[in-house]
Amino acid sequence: MKTRKSTEVTSIRKKLMAAVAMLLVACIMTVSSTYAWFTLSTAPEVKGITTTVGANGNLEIALGEYDTIYGEADPDSDIGDSLDELIERNLTWGNLIDLSDESYGLGNIVLYPTRLNANGTKLSFLSPLKYPQYGADGRITELKTGTLLGKYEQGIGFTGKANPDTAGVSAIGSASSMSEREFAIRNNKAAVASYSTSARNAAITAINVYGGNLARVALNNQGAADDKVIVEADVTLLRNLVTKLQEANDNIGYSIRAALLTFIASENNDKVDNDDAWKIMNNKFASASMEEINTIITTELGGWPAGTDVYYNEYNAIATMLSDALTTLPESGDSTWGVVSDTVGDLLNASSILVCGKTVSEIRDAKALHDTAPEGTDPTEGVTDAYEHVLNQVLGTEGLSFGFANGSGIFSDIAKMTGNYTAYITFPEGLAVESIPIGGLTKPVAVEKTTTAAVPANQTDVTTAVAHANGMLGALGAVANAYVAPGMTAGAVQALTDTFGYVVDFLFRTNATDSYLQLQTDAADRIYDDNGADVTTRGEGSYISFNISEEYTTARIQELMSAVRVVFYENPGDNTLTEADILGVAALDTAAGTSEAGAFKAPLKLKDYTIAADGTVAFTADKADAKLKALTANEPTKVSVLVYLDGDLVDNTMVGIATDMAGSMNLQFSSSAALTPMEYSDLHKPVATP
């Protein structure tokens, strides 16, 4: 009986537990369903609402300054810019620039006849005009190319400065007190730094374009047999890379030559002892290669100025290496690793590539120890940690970083001259370093300069500053900057005594695709096509106007106007360049001019033109489309405008004897794209339809 009751109780208990268990499951299911319902309701949705964002086609303009022309900065735009002082307002994106403020100094520029310093489609960037040198008999003896760019300083006038100090509004002139040797020193000082930057930029381009595949060839063939085939595409890659690096090294040579030209023009020079001797040597050096200069110095001047031979030696070592590489590499067809390995090693020592701060050699050695370490033992300290360090960063959140280490090849040798630099490299798919995947990545690559050897005790301060942040050429430039011409005071301000033209630097930006910047000759509203002529947004078109007076009659004004030239050129935004692309040349259509309010006003039109080797300009017809340059959507485009008086068309019969002819110029630009601006009722007041 007891047994049966016990069994029954046990059975009931089991059934009860089963029932309770089912209840718990049901409760859990109920709670889960309810929770899911609440989760779905945290993001309610409403359908069928339509929204339209207004179209707003823009062509914007800003006046350039140092940071926006020669730096990476973009013009700012913010609420309240229209309320800023005029000088600040001009530097922001808008549709109107006003250069009437006295601080620009445009009212103090008097144009004298000159000639363009250009050939074909290229304009000399640092000295865009030639000016006349007169003999004692009153005739012009030569046209000199030594014009200076100058900024206006209250109480002083325009002072000659080296680019890029002259961004914005600059006068172009000469300083009659500046000797030829002073001018040579001024230009060559700027050239030392500019050519160094050009060398660095060429090396950066070489890495950007060829670096990934060079790393592939170097890494994949380490330790390969000499008879391993290197396909023609890789041989061509190497030849193209060598050619680009020759461009970089050529600029290193030009930088050294500019420093040498600064030295021989200075009072420090002990190689030539008078102006005539200097002119002869200056002319020889200015057109000679570095190899020819080395011959001239050793045979005619008794050796390099103290310490400067180390710069030539560095340049020559790179030049020789690159020349040998081109001689070794086949011009076509496949090759073998035995043939190309030395060239690849000179270009990039693969074992010195840095991955997360560790060289490939360190990673490889660490991987070998890591793989052979007995199971359960701790990795060897130091070398083994390199592999784990990189692997952890690859697998972690920091990701990969790359570099070409000290002594890693020609890229590092160039950094020794120009200072460290950073480029971007894209590694080909599938590339790895000891199982650490790097293929398919685009990453910045920091290039470290090769360590400089100790400076011999007998050399001067020309080489003791080799640790300069901008490399050996930075040290060389610092020394060159201290040089002055005989009789010249260091740091003296050179005031322009004669002015021949002026330059204004602009930036343009549009959000339209497939758009061209155009010169707008006819007056147009800056925003709306259908506004009346009396609204505040109405532009005036492109024109020049001169005041009529008793001395300057309309006929005389028209004659002089026919000699005014306006040149539009692309500002490279890089003061290392010596030439700029000419985008267009405009002249005044005096036949279409009108007299109004005591002045004669003529429209400015782009022309079809040719520029001869001596800089003379000839026109054939009006340019049909008035296009200046293609604009890339949403990217600033830098365009400079040069105004001068063409001396080939001017003679004394055209000008007065008592006063200058005074006037003003207006420029307006437009886009070839159909721009639809946002409608803002306060500014948009279309003419009523009759």
C-alpha cells in the first residue's frame, strides 16, 4: 500500500513538474513574443511623403592668398561673411570681389610699355614680363627678364618679394637700384628651395604610380634564382620608374646649381673678382648640366667652393645609379632576376620596407623563430616580438602603416637631399609579408632619409647643417639665404621703381559637371538671368574704361587701349614651377566702345592668338566660345590674371606729356553649364512681363 501510494505520489509529482515545466515554457514564449512586439515598434515608419531639395547651380569666386594659392587651405565661407571688412570678405567664396581698397595699391600702378615673357602657351611664372633697358643715346639696348613681383606696403610702395609672398594682388616691376648680381641672387635663392620641392614631388609621384608594383617585384623575388623570368611588363615598369626618378634627381641638380649661382654672384665669392668675369661664369653655369658645371669648376675655378662638393657627389651617385639601371634593363622583352636584381635593390631594398614600424627583415626573422619555437614555450624576446607586434596590429583596430626606412634605396637617398616625405602606395592584390596580408591596401608611406655620413673637419658650415628638416638641400638653402651681392645690405627691402603690369590671383569653384570657366564680356546678373538692370546683383561685364580729358582725347585713348593686354593663366599653386600654362589672352574691342559719363569704355574679348619665341603676341580673331579652362566639380581652380601694356604697339605719339591716363577695369566670369540658382525672393526680382 505504501509502495503504491509512494508510486502514485511520485507519478503525480512528475506530472505536476511536467505541467509546471510546460507553463514555464508557455510563459517564456509569451514574454518573448511581447518583447519582440515592443522591439519592432521602436522605429515606426510613415510612407508616401515626398521631399524636394532645391537645385542651386553655382559658380563662385574668391581672391587668392598664400594659404589658398600655395597651400592646401580652401577659402572659408560662413554666416556673416557679407558683413566682414572688404579685405576679409574678398577671401571667402562669393560672387563679387572688390579691389578698390587702398591697401591693394592698384591705384598706384602706372603701366609702362613691356613685352610678355612667354613662348607659345607657356608663361614665365616668376618673371612674367620683359622690360626695356635704355642706353645713353635713349634707345632700347635690350629687353630684360628680371621683373619682380611686389606687394603694396603703405608708405613704401610696392616692394619686390619672392613667390609665394605675392599671392593675391601683385605689381610687376623693376628696381632700378638692384644690380644684376642682386637680381641673380634673389631669383636663385628662391630656386634652391623650389627645385628641391620639385625633386620631392617627383619622388612622391614615382611612389604613387609605381611603388606598389615595385614592392611586389622586390618582395616576391627575394632570394629567387638568377634565371627566374621577369616578364616584360615588369621590366617596363622598372624603366618608367627609373625615368621618373631621373626627373627627381635632375631637380636636385638644378637646386645645387641655383645655390652655386647664388654663391658666385655674392660678395662671399672668391672665384671671380669683377662683374664682367661674373657675367661670363654666370652665363656658363646657367645653361650647363651638373656634369658640365663640375668640369668648369675643377678646370677653370680651381675646385668647388668649400664644402659644396658633397652635394654634387650625392647628386652624381644617384645619377650614376639611375643611368646604369637604364643601361642594364632591356628596352623590350622579358628579362631575368639575375639581370634586374641589382636595379631593384638600388631602387628599393625590400628588407628595409617598414610594416607597422618593423622592417621586413625583422618580421621575417621573427616569423622563423615563431614557427620553430617548441610548443608551449614563450616566444623569444625582441626579434620574435616584431612578428607578433605587426600581426596584432593587422588583426587589431590600428591597421597597417608603411614606410621606406633609412637606407632603403633611392627613395631614401632622395629624402636625404630633400627631407623626409610621405606618398601613397597601393599594394597589388595577394601581396603578403610572411603571412601578413598587405595586398589591395592603399596606405600612406613615410620615406625616411638615408643617414648622412660625418662631415669632414675641413669643410665649412655649408655642410654642417645636414640635419636640416628639409634635408641637405634645406641646409644648402639656409646658407644661400645669407649671401648678399657686393655692396648690398642683408635683408634690404627692394622697392619697385618702375611698374609694367599687375597680377591678380583668383580661385573658382562650381558644383556643375562638364563645365568651363568663361570670360563674360557682356554685362550679366551675378545670380538670375531675368533680373532687371537696376538690381544690386547686376554685373557689369568685362571692360576697361579710361577718362577723357583735353590731353587724352577719345582718339588717343582708343590708340592706347589697343595696346592693353589681359592674360589669363593657370596658377600652378606651386612656387617650385618656373612656367605656367596660358589659358587665354584678351584685348579691347575699341570699335565697340562707347563714351559715357566723361570716359571711353571698351569691352574686353578673348582672342585667338599666337605667341612667338620672343614673346610678341599676335591676334587673328575673337575666340568663338570665350572658354578659359575646364572646371572640376566642387574643386577649387586657381587662375591668375595679368594686365600689361604691349610695348610693340606703343610709341610716344600715343601718350600725353603732362598727365597719366587714368581708368578702371572690370572682369566678369561665367560658366558654360546652365546654372539654376536657388530662388531667394529678396534678390530675385524678375522684370515684369508686359
